[in-house]
Amino acid sequence: MGQRKKPATYEDIEALPVGWVGELLEDELVAAPRPALGHARVCSMLGTQLGGPFDLGQGGPGGWWLFFEPEIHLGRDVLVPDLAGWRRERLPGPPAPSTPFMTVAPDWVCEVLSPSTQAVDRERKLPRYHREGVGHVWLVEPLTRTLDVLRWGAGGWSSVATHQGPGTVHAEPFQAVALQLAALWL
């Protein structure tokens, strides 16, 4: 009978080299180096395009708290999506500036896929987001210039839309404002 591996802990995340991002999935440490510039560009531009109208209410409906790479503790899992958003009716006030992580599942998550993280994002993190009732997940692939929009359903994720290239789109749950995809791609 094989010996069971010791569950990873938060201390394992803290022991990672500088510049690495760690997550805990099913008691296992999953670590990856900081992303490439195409990945960083997508995150920056999505934050810029969504932040004004949805977080600040400038030129849009407001009603959201948006965060770049928030650490989210959901049971024993520690997740760090590229972007995440909480509707203000579910999270009326922002967390205190000194709060190190969130314990409330977001309403929207965006994962920017890279060759080294794609399998973890799709196969391991998506089921956890579904389990916790995250309403929408965006999967963005900078290399193929693709945005996949997924919506939570009782039986699993349903694909709402796949957008590719430089177009202008209205993507759930932020369909009230046009998103310029060309700005995302290097």
C-alpha cells in the first residue's frame, strides 16, 4: 500500500520563489511563473475597459467590485484568477485594504490561458468555480485572440459565445458596454 502524500499548505505557497504564483487545488500546490506580456496585456486592458463602467460607474451601470489577481479561499482551495468581480448586492462594501484574501466566491472570473496554465484553468479550476456558483467565466487565449464566455448552469457550464479577433462585443455579464477586443491583443 502506497504512502499518501502530505497535503500542501499555505506555507508551501509562501515558500515559492519570488515571481511565482501558487494555488492550492485538492490539497496540492500548483505553481506557475509570472505570465508572458501577451497575458499581462489582456489583464491590463480588460481591467481598463471594465473598471470604469462597472466598478466606478463611469459611462456604465456600475454595481461591481473588480480585482486583479485576487486570492480567493474557497474551502480548502486557494485560487488566484487573473481577474474577478463581485456584484455589489452580494458584497455591499469593499474588503478592508489590509484584507489578504476573499472568502466569498466571485460572480465573474476571467482566466487568461497560456500553454503552461491552460490545463489547470480548464480541468481543475473550472469545476471549483462551478461548485461555488460563479455565474460567469471568461477564458481568454492571447495566442489565438479568443474570448470564450461561459455561464453557470445546474448541469455544468454552458458556452454563451466565442469571440475571436479584433471585433467589438457585448459579453455577459458585462453586455451593457461594448468591449474592444483589438485592445487586448499585442
